[in-house]
Amino acid sequence: GESVGLHLPTLSVQEGDNSIINCAYSNSASDYFIWYKQESGKGPQFIIDIRSNMDKRQGQRVTVLLNKTVKHLSLQIAATQPGDSAVYFCAESPTGSGSRLTFGEGTQLTVNP
Amino acid sequence: KAGVTQTPRYLIKTRGQQVTLSCSPISGHRSVSWYQQTPGQGLQFLFEYFSETQRNKGNFPGRFSGRQFSNSRSEMNVSTLELGDSALYLCASSSGQPYGYTFGSGTRLTVV
């Protein structure tokens, strides 16, 4: 079936560097995308979302880019901090699927001090 | 405002037993979805309830079931537990659309 996938299972960066986490999706019917952060022992925490009528959205230290032509999603974290260490998931919601989300496999981000 | 509350946080059950997990959504949210998270399969959608009706269902066997009450609280039940059912079970609530989707901290189920 169709699913959302991440390019790298792990990513290690130095504190203060910018991080880029990538995600490829295959369902062209998806019109809403979300990035989640999950820390050990906790549920996924919302970071930022984007609808398919946009190609970029910015939050506090985070930016999500959407390229519908190649079905690619990325999360950029500026000035990465040790507290950003977690697993990051992208998720997609196809039109008409209600509240159902399809998740990618996750990228473990490690920030080295 | 209070977030999504899942109880219990941890459970240990024996193969063949059944288990019931509870989820209280954010006040005003009418949609509750359940997910299973395992290291091998990642986050997989179980089902969604909206206004006491199952609106979506994932690809899980009939041993997995759920329900939603008039106050939007939801329970999921797993009967005849198998070792492979060991997982983190997550509940998420929303107003009915994926926007504002908020997860609880999950129930860690271990089947021995």
C-alpha cells in the first residue's frame, strides 16, 4: 500500500547547526502533512503542519517545505539544541480520510553538545 | 487545557487474556483515533471513532475493537492477547479533521 517514508533512520548533528529531515510520500491524494516529534516514553508531539496548497510554512525555529512535484517533504530545524534530540515522524492525510494519518518510519535526531 | 489522557500507562498481561485501554480526549474533541506503535512496524492506524461511530478502520484482526461513549471518551479492547500485541498504544483526539490532532502519552502493553 501507499505509505510515507523517511530517507534516513538516524541523523547526528552538532549543537547550533541546522538540521534537515526528509520524507517522501507516495499518495498523490494527500492534502495535509504534519511533522511530529517523539521523545522517549512520550506520545508524538505536534511540531508543524502544511496543507497541499502551500509549499513552505515557518514556525519557531522550524520550517516545513513541500514539493508536490516529487512528493517530498522536509523539516528544517534552525540552531539545533540538545532538547531537539528525539525521533521525528512525518505523517500524511489523504483527502476524505477523516482523521486517519499515515506515518513514515521516523528519523532519530541526535544533537551532540 | 487538559491534554489527551490515557490510562493505564503500563500493563503486563499474559497470552490469551484480554485487555481494555482507556482514552479521554481533549474537551470538545469528538474524534478519537487509536494507533499501535512497535519498533518493527512503526505507527499503525487501528481505528477512529467520531460521535460514537467507527468512521475508519485499519488493517488489524477482529481481536482489536473499540468504542466511544457519549462524552467522547473511548476504549479499545484486545482479546486473546498474543506476544506480538506488545506495543505502545496511542490515542489521539481532534475536532473531526486531522487538524489539531493531539496524541496522549500512550499505554505500554507487554504480553508475556
